[in-house]
Amino acid sequence: MNTSRRTVIAAGLAAGVAATSAGTARATTGRAPTRTLFGTLDDGTPVHLWTLARGGIRLGVLSYGGIVHRLDVPDRHGRLANIALGFDNLADYVAKSPYFGALIGRYGNRIAAGRFTLDGHTHQLPLNDGANSLHGGTKGFDKQMWHVEPFTHGSRTGITLSRTSPDGEMGYPGTLKVQVTYTLTARGEWRIDYAATTDRATVVNLTNHTYFNLAGEGSGPVSDHTLELAAARYTPVDAGLIPTGELARVSGTPFDFRRTKPIGRDLRQGHQQLLYGKGFDHNWVLDKGITAEPEYALTLAEPRSGRVMRVSTTEPGLQFYSGNFLDGTLVGTSGRTYRQGDALCLETQHFPDSPNHPAFPSTVLRPGATYRTSTVHTFSTR
Ligand code: BGC
């Protein structure tokens, strides 16, 4: 057994995972997700915090926005830290969250001018990001209440979040029935499975917007984190962060993460694309393309703590956003301010603005078909 496996198990003891005398991890049977009251919305709706623990990992999720409120993961000495940015109270999530931990829908990232045409009908979405529509509009899935069902099956434990998005919600056609499952496994994995069906042709692109800092939220910049991204191309953007349509090669640019490198290494290069995004805020075209099962996309690592996160996905794209718009005005879960570059998002997705780019993989969902995507985050230490 290697060291990384051992540290996961040591921390697992604290997070509801038993170790046998032989040193192998065994999930504590019957340990179901727990529910506590987190806060109350202005209209009196209670918002619950669901806590799952398995494989040495602890995940806290809100019934509002499907928000990952915290994600506790062991370092190489087995010490847990919360590696997800968030707030310690509901009011801040409602009033000023830049999508911390949120479930994003119906459409992750931007749609140009908030407009697209499908089967001859043009649909207008709310503009909430300059001239464009971002992350599903002014009241996207991140600001909706979700019905939550817990489950525990053998070595896996999780919750299924569901809601029906009515026809025309945020300008999108079709009644969309959505189910998102967050699962922890005994192997140190956090898995997300998304599913949706519609009664009218529509577009869908769901993702999760967790801001990661593997040294712990509020611990400072992530510039020393190293990233390897299995992508030879990315989608360059215009000044409004809308893809131009080109699939550009990363070779010879700051966008080349095919060999692992610190995030901060090329972040300050005077490259026009980095000026547009105030850093990295781009969609990488994953070499593996769309796959039936999750396949390798990236590895993020933090040298001091030794924490490593590998991401596999069925999706063809990855939005790497280097926390450029965090500006020191938000106070996070443990009372520290979040400043520019204090976290990064790694959003598995279809490409931004796909409804207006027929050459991009399609985001159209039709009645009778089921939208299904999955992403797996695997934690270890080195
Ligand atoms: C986008 C950024 C945006 C951020 C919102 C990211 O997914 O790519 O441009 O500012 O979400 O917090």
C-alpha cells in the first residue's frame, strides 16, 4: 500500500470510515447522510445542509442551489481542511455569491446576447453578464430550491437533488426534469451524475461551480497549485468572453498545461486572451472528447499539503477559471477575505455558447432523449 492511500485512511477515521487491522479501508455500514437546518429564505423556506462522509472525505451540500458548502479532504498527514470556498451563512449565498459551489443550469457559462435559435424559434434569455447571459440567467439553478433524497448503497453514500424547471423558465423552452446525484465512495471519490429530460426541444449544459483551494479555503493564492490538463486545444474568446468559434492550439501559449506546471507560471504573460479574462477563464477542448464513461481530464495538486485531485468526465470541455474576479470584498466560511486568484474553478461542460456555434458539440436535448453526464473527482495525497 502506498503512502497516499494510508493518509486517506487515517483521516477517514475522523470522517466515519473504519480501518481494518489489515489496514484496508472499509466504509462504516449504514452511515447515512445527515441533515441540519442551515438557514431560512426570506419567504420562510428552510434550507438544509446535508453532510455526507465516506472514503475519508466529507461533503456538505445545501438544498438551496445544490451548493457545495464545504468539502473536507485530508492532507498528507491526514489533517482535514475545507478546500471549497463558501460562506458561513445563507444570506451571503443569496445576496452576493459568485456561484460558490453551485449547481449551474440550465446552461453553464455564456450564451452570446442571451439569444439562440432552435428549430426556427428564437429564444431570449435574461442578460446578467454585460450583453450576455451567464450560468442560466438571473435566477438559474444556483438560486433554486432542490428536493433532496439521501441514499447509502454498500460502499457509496450520497444525495440526489431534483427539481422540475418549468417551460420558459429564464427564457429556456421545455419543461426540464433534472436529477443531480452527488456520491462519495470508499475510494476517496466525489462523483456527480447529471440527468435531464424535456417535453420540448431545448438546450442543456449542467456543471458544478466549486472554487477549489487545495491548501484550504482562505489560505491565500492558488498560484503554486500545479495543473495538468489533457487538452491540445482551447476555445479563444472575444472581449465579452464569448468563443470566437476557433479551436486554437495551446502549443507555445500560456494555455499549454499538457505537462504539469504551476498555475501562476504563465498567468502574467501579456497574452491578449489573458487580458480578456483577467487571467485564465477559458474552455479547454479535452483530447478525449465526449465519452460514455468518465475519462481522464486533469490533475490538480498542491505541494505544501500534498493534496491531489484528479478529474475524469464524460464531457468534452473544461472551463478553467482562475478566480480572477474575486476582489477582497467577500468574507468566506472561516472569516477570511477572498482575493483575486485565491481559488480556481474546473467546470466540466459542453463549450460556452454552443447553441450559436453549430460546429461545437451539440447541447440540444429533445423529448424522448435523456441528457446524462458524469464527473468524478478523486482525492489522494503525495
Ligand atoms: C466564468 C467566469 C465568471 C465566473 C462567475 C465562470 O464560470 O467563466 O467568467 O466570472 O464563472 O463567478
